[in-house]
Amino acid sequence: MADSLNCDLKSLSPLQLFEKVTEQGEKVRALKAGKAPKDEIDAAVRMLLSLKLSYKTTTGQDYQAGLPPKDHVLINNGTTKEEDEDLVDPWNVQTSNAKGVDYDKLIVRFGSTKIDTDLINRIERATGQKPHRFLRRGIFFSHRDMDQILHAYENKKPFYLYTGRGPSSQAMHVGHLIPFLFTKWLQEAFDVPLVIQLTDDEKYLWKDMTTEKAYEYAKENARDIIACGFDVNKTFIFSDLDYLGSSTGFYKNIIKVQKHVTFNQVKGIFGFTDSDCIGKISFPAIQAAPSFSSSFPQIFNGKENIQCLIPCAIDQDPYFRMTRDVAPRIGYPKPALLHSVFFPALQGAQTKMSASDVNSSVFLNDTPKQIKTKINKHAFSGGRDTIEEHRKYGGNCDVDVSFMYLTFFLEDDDKLEQLKQAYTSGELLTGELKKVLIETLQPLIAAHQERRKQVTDEVVKQFMTPRKLAFEF
């Protein structure tokens, strides 16, 4: 029996072994908490020790909770040099590939699960809604425990949504809309509460700005978020600088997380160094806390067992890998996640958008003329050097930024496919494709700006006041 177990373990990857150890550790804790018979606990502990030994033999590393094997975690300095993989962490996204990050590899490295057709069909059956274009087109491409969320929903059990924004500038760009557009669809499809965290404290710690400026940006960004059309009766938006001082539930959960994560773990997960300020080192616990319903007693009536679903870009996943490891140890359900791809800069998927570079993206306060100029001048083209070559060989949609942007914002699947075929065949020129994007974005942004004008200081205050929402718990 032991030989067969060892043989089975040898066939597992380091990441699979890590997950086995984590699962067994949770099982041991559950048995102890449930006062199971001693022989049952002892057997589970022996299995845990055996798994930890296999893990160390395979990886050369001691098992550390919340810290997957080094080859499977991307931190500030990227991956091992010999692999030359994409660099993805909460602050940096870099790739040498003109097509952008290799998301299939990222799924393996982060240990998440690909969103497949079966899951999309199940979401459609559960909600009775046509899946959002972000699901249909693989823009939200990876998940953790979405099947559990669907099981809960199908069995009339509640869950809630949590997403966020780091307010680093007064104006948001179109890429910042992606998680909010999708979260709004999820909220309406499932009819659940939503909390939106504005991490103005994070921006103060990481950037050269005052707390006053960070809070001002948070309120300005809240206007853009509200302009996406969220329901004030079902949505709570909060600034960390504001809410942390008024919510004992929120702060209690922060210190619970802080107590269960070591400095070595956050160094391994986030790449912090000894010269980083202690605010950075403790911040991940603040981003973790909204994953737990007891952080919002006014919404959930003090209940601690309501599961959370977090739609976010996959660069935020390290925060929630840490959170998911801690959750069972402090008596809470693990948050589930839906991961999106990255929104490309106008200059191409290899470069990162920057709020300080106005030409790296289309911003939500751009005029129609600015939108047209930016796209015509800066949008990276997958076309050929000459019209003759383009007609003969066709364009490359995989690297063409205008086509990538249309994938995010053009609702009509048939039209998108027609554009792809026409551009790939050479029938459609780059200038013509850019024109389609301009005509798609101009009315979309103009409509957003009109909605934003209606968002008064009083409306912002309503959304940001801790209160009961239109749900009973």
C-alpha cells in the first residue's frame, strides 16, 4: 500500500504535490477541530508527514503554507533565468512575446483551472443569461472554485462579489473598465451583493503621493466605477483609508490574516525585500480581508460563512493564493476567483499601460478627437509594410492592438469574426480596422462621460457609506 502511494506521488508535479500537502493539512485541522478519534487523527498526520517528505524530495524545498514551489510562483524578479518566462506580479507585467502573456503557461504556474465550455454552459444554465462576451471570448479564462459558487447558487445558498481598484490617477483608462463591466454582469445575472475596495492606502505606500491625494483619486475613480451602472442598493464602495478606521470587523480580519502569514511567506509570494517599508509587508492582509463576509457586518448581519467570488486580472492572484491558504485556518470559506487576461497597451501586448503615459491607452476622459488621434497614431498594427503586401499576405490579428481592443468592446460576435477573416485575408486594411475601433470606442466613452456627469458628490457618498444593502442575511 505504501509502495503504491509512493509510486502515485512520484507521478505528481511539484505544484500538485504542494496542493496535496495543503489539502491534507486542512484535513488534519478539521479532524482535530471536530475531535475525531485519536487513531484517525494519527493516520491523517502520518499521511501529512509522508506528503511533506515527498514534496521536499521532489522540490528540494521545505513545504511552506501559502508558498507554492518556486518554479511555480512569479515574483518581482520574474522566473528562473533559464526559463525566461513572462513576468507577472501585482505591480509588473512583462513579456517578450508580441502576442502577449502565455496564459496557458500561467494557469499551470499559478495552479488555477482553465474556464472551459462546460463551465460557461453551466453559468448560462444557472443564470438563464447569455454568457458575457468576456466569457465567450476567453477574456476571463481561468478560475478557482467557480464550480463551488455555482453549486451554492443552484442550492439557494448566498454568495457575494468582491473586486477592487488601486486609484493611482485621477482618470481611469478603458482597460480599467474590464473587471467592473464583468462584475456588473455577474451581479445582475446572480443578483448578489457587491463590495468594491479602493486601495488608496496601497498607492500611498507604493507611490510618491500624499494620503490626501490618494483619497482624492479614490473618490474620483469611484465616480467612474459608479458610471458603469452599479445599483446603489446592492453595492458598497469603500476606501481603505476611510473604512478601516470605522469597521472593527474589517480590522479584526486583517490582524487574523497578519497573524497567520510570515515575513518569509510574503517575501516569497510578493518579492518584498528587507528594505521595503513595513506598510508594504502588511498590506496583503488588507487586500485579503474583504474576502470574508464578517468584514462587512452591516451587510451580512455578522455572518462569517458566506463565500466570496472575486473577478480580477490574474496579476492579483498572488494576494488570493495567500488568502485561500489562510482562510480555513481562521475558520472562513476560501474565496473563489475568476481571472481575466491583461488589457494591452496601444503600443502592443509586450508593453504595459501606464496612467502617467497618456498615449499608452484610451482614457475615459478623452475627447472623440483624442481617441481618433491615439488609435491612428499609436495603436500597434498587425498589418504589412505596404498595401500590396497586406493585400497579398493579410494581417495578423494576434498582435494587432485594434483587433485586440475590439475583442474586448465589440459586442457582436459575428461582426468580430467577419473583421478577423477580412483582416487576415488582406481584404481589410489596418486603417479600416482602426476606423472600426474608433467608431466603437467614441460612443462608448461619450456615453460613459454622460453617466459620470450625473454622479454627484452626494451619489458618491451614498455608495461609500457603510450600510445595509437590499439583501437579507
